Amino acid sequence: MKPTNMKKIILIALLAVTGNSFAQTSVDGTADVNAEIVKPISITSSGKLDFGSFTTPETGSGIVTINPADDSRNFSATDMEITSLSTFGLPVFTVSKDADATYGVTVAVTDAPEETGGSTMTLDQLTTNINASGNTASSFKVGGRLTVPSTQAVGIYTGKVTVTVSYE
């Protein structure tokens, strides 16, 4: 082989190697993928938000409050309380969740307390004995405030509250 042919072959081989190293247009990177499915959150309840038996205030409106923090019932007008009928109750809500997760709670009046004749009372200021968020407790109680006008109809009133828990 002639030296000029040899130079041509070396030059062609060199260009081929150099051309491949500069012809690269993309590179790949990778990442691992992880996922964890946790236990769905759920809630059950026992008991009722039971304000018990009482009478209407003599004048104006009276307030009956059930406090879940200390399991107490209080009347704004002392003439409403009937000590021989002093039973009342708080519902207990039990949360089933992933052990490491926290949850939030919202409480709302679904149906205002109403008696069969159509008369209603105002139920508001629903509270729990836990925080609105960041909870890890497995159960909690719910209380509230019932406004009773002096003109409220005598009867048995029923209503409904809804408690919602959700992962945070």
C-alpha cells in the first residue's frame, strides 16, 4: 500500500471516530419510582347529640350548650333547667386511619332540629374535643349550642349533624 493511501485510510478512520463522538444528540437519566397505598380513612359514630329535656325560657331566647371538652351541659337561663330531667348525651366518633397520618375534622348541621309540627330551633357553634386539623386521636366527641326562644313549641325535636374527616 502506498503511503498516501495509508494516510487516506487513517484520515477516514479518524473522521469516523471523531464524527461519532460529536454526533451525540441526547442522553438518558433515570429515577426510581415509589408509591405507598395507605389504609383509607373512615369514621363511625355512637350515641346522639342529645340536649335532653328542658323548658323554654320565661322571656326572650335561652341557650343550651353541650361542651364536648368537659362533657357538660349549661343553660343561659336557669329557669330552663329541670334537674329531675338532667340527662343529655354527646356522640362519640371513632376514626380508623393509617397509623402515621393526621386528619382534619369539619362538623356541620345537616338538618336543623325540627318537631313533627314543623317548628325548628337553631343549632350552631358545633365543636369537638379535638383540633380542626393535625389530629391523631382515634375518637372524639361533638357538642353544640341550641337556641330556644320563649315561644318555642312544645315537642320532640330531631335533627342531624355531619362530621367529615379527611387525611391532611
